[in-house]
Amino acid sequence: MAVAGEKKVLLIFIQADSGVDGAASLDSASARRSLFSSLKDTALSNIIRRAQFAIPPLALMILSSQKVAGVSQTICDLRFEKLPLDQHWDMAGISVQTGAVKPAFELARALRSRGIKVVLGGPYVTIFPDQCRDHADALVIGEADDIWCEVQEDLRSGALKPEYRVASFPDLSIDRIVDKSALDIQSYFTTNVVQTTRGCPYSCDFCNVHVMNGHRLRQRSIPAILREVETFLKEDKRIFFFLDDTVNADEQYAEQLFRELEPFKIKWVGQATTALGEKPRLLDAFVRSGCGALLIGIESLTDGSNHAHKKFHNPAARQVECIKQIRQAGLCVYGSFIYGLDEDTLELPAKLEYFIEETGVDVPGINLLRPIPGTGVFNRLAQEGRLLHSPDDHDAFKFSWGQEMLYKPQRIPLQEFIPSYTALTSRVFTVQNAVKRAARAPRLRSAVLMFNLLYVHMYGMARKDLTRQLGGMCENKVQS
């Protein structure tokens, strides 16, 4: 219930058009397909949102936990709910992802036309503030942990500034309580999302984590994390997602944390590197603390391709044994690959198929390189004239599920690369393979089956979009 004189803030999460927020064809004509196809894609999109990636936006949870007297905050997740414009709002905060720039700006324009103050923040604003100034009343540049209270206080006093810029990265050792009071808990697969560190010691040129959060690994105190887990369990006893980009980056810290989490008897998933397979003590701590599955960024199977993109921490010669050790310990592996890196050739698909079978990767994800604006690879490809869109059109480089080529591979012509990629995914993602992977999974077999079956659909849709793109390229070539 609103309190007289209280300022009301709406924190908004915007879904991407495709990819992790749901299956959607990139071809506008697909909307005019049969009723059955449309209903099928809508149903599968909802399943993907709720069953696969439907976790709350941690950044907005952190902001909503920063309390200021006289200000109330509500999270609106546009994946599941409509904007509550039947209510009065004094300010809206929108976290702008690099994959959803255009819809964020359109929403900001609509809200401002209603007299609602709009504050933009998030990854895109942090990297490209100048492109965002005309679309907001205020910008928050950088990690907002230490300045969001100031924004709220200025709103309350009617003195909102045009820019709030973080002077330095927040000290994560300072205890900051994260609560779920602004969430609709039942909308999500789980609301138990925890981040123990920020920053990344690596420099992969296709990633923007080290660009936004720095190279130094900053850690929360282990007692604070234990208290957070204990508190979260009182509201939601479902699985935990540890959202660190590399949960095993500091092995000593990670082992201590997960040893101390053992008494809580939680189930959890996270992201790690292949190096975990060579650290038996740490791997044991993961297993005993309740880890069920890990996303592991393998990327290429050749050192040449990984090194071309400044990824040096997973030597190709040790990848197979590392993945086998992780799975033999009882953990499922989501293996994330990128086809189309600078040293990749047409020989890679066969090697990748063999690798998946040899290691037993439970859920393979075979991605196309996405040049994210602001990353080293984006800038390099722009300089080399290899981007397929104007480098100034950042919204053109939104995330899709292997549905669109955004650049020219270095060693494979596009006219050969696209058929090579679509043929690869047609062989890897079949119903037969989905059932086989689920049957041999060390645990979580129903989840492994669900993921693989969804990927049969999503990569099938991607093949159609890529085939349309290739056809358009060929047509344009003939006309020119």
C-alpha cells in the first residue's frame, strides 16, 4: 500500500527479442505462418523462459535492496508481466543490455512521455554513455551498489542529477543485504541467485565482463554469502544459481566457500573453466556442497583459435580429460562452443562432433561468434571491415540463438560457413541424441532431456533463419 508522499520507483527488466529470453524467428514473415507453428513457438518460448533461464535479474534485486526512507521500489519483469501503468510511478530504472538497446530506448521514450523520470544503467550505458544521454533523465554509469541510494535520495528531494558515475569498483567485502521483497517469487524457476565474486582475470576478446567489471577478482566475504543462502532458503528452497562468470577463478576461496556450504544441503549450478577437472580437492568440494551441473566455456578445440581471441586458460590438449573428470565426479556439463573463430576451418565441425561424443558433454551449445559492441573483437572486426552491419548500429548486434551471421569469418567464406554450421547443428541436435544424452547423464536426467529437446527446436529455427540470410546474400550478389 502506498504511503502518502512516498516516491515510487519501478525497476524494469526488458527481454531480448530472441535467444535466452525465448525462441523467436528473426524473419518477420514468420509471423504469418500457420496457426499451429505460431502456437508451438509461443508455447516453447514460454517453456524456455520459465524452465530454462527464468531466474530473476540479480542487478535489479541488488538495487531494490538499497533502501531509502520515503522511496518504495518494485521490480517489473517484462518476460512475465505487463507494465503496471495503471499506477503512478515517479521514476523508472531500466537496465540496458547490449542485446536490447532499441526496445530499452523505445520504452524510455514512452515512459518519459507520461511524465515518468527515467534512469538508464547497465552494461550498455556503462560502455556507451554518450549514446544514451538523449534517452534518459539520468544515467548510472558503472556498478551501482554504492550510488543507488544517492539516486533515490535525489529523486525524493526533486534534485535528480543527469549523471551518476562510479568513481571506483564497489568493495564487495562490505556486507550488502540482498532481499527478494520486490520480486514475484512464483514467476521464476528459482529466485536463489547468488554472486560471490565480480571481475574476471582473463581477457577473452569476445567477452565484455572484464570491460565492465575489471580484471581484478573482487570477493564477497564468505560469512555474508552463508547468511544470504540461509535467508534465501526461508523463502525459496529450490535450486541455487551461482552467477559468477568463473566460480572457480580463485581456487582457495571457492574451496573454502563450498566446504562451508555443505551443511546447508542445497542443490546448485554455476559456471566454471575446464581447469576444474585438474583440481580434485576443489571438484570434491563442488560435489559435496550440492553442485549438479556446470556451464563450461570450451569455445574452440584448437589453441590457435582460442589464442587468436586471447583465451589462453584452457589448453586444447587437456580439454578432453578435464571434461571427463568433471563428469566422472558426477556433475553434468553444459559445454559451450563457438564455431567461426579466426583460426577455425571447415575441419572443425567433425572434430567438434567427435569431442562431444568422446567426452559425453551432456548439453552442447554450439554458438556463432557474436561481436558485442565495446569488446576487443568488435573493434577489431570493425577495423578489418568484417562486420556485416554498420559498427554504429549497435542494436543490429543483438543476441540470437545462432540465427544470424554478424561478421565474415577469417578463414571460411560465408557461402561455405553457413551450410557447414547448419549441417553441424542438424547432426548434433536430434531427438535421438537428446534421449541418448539424457540416458547417460550422471544426474539431472530430466533437465538434460528438456534442454536437448528444446535445442532441437531452437537450432532448427536457427537453421531456417540462417538459410534465409544466405539466400538474401546470394540474391544481392546476383543483382549487384
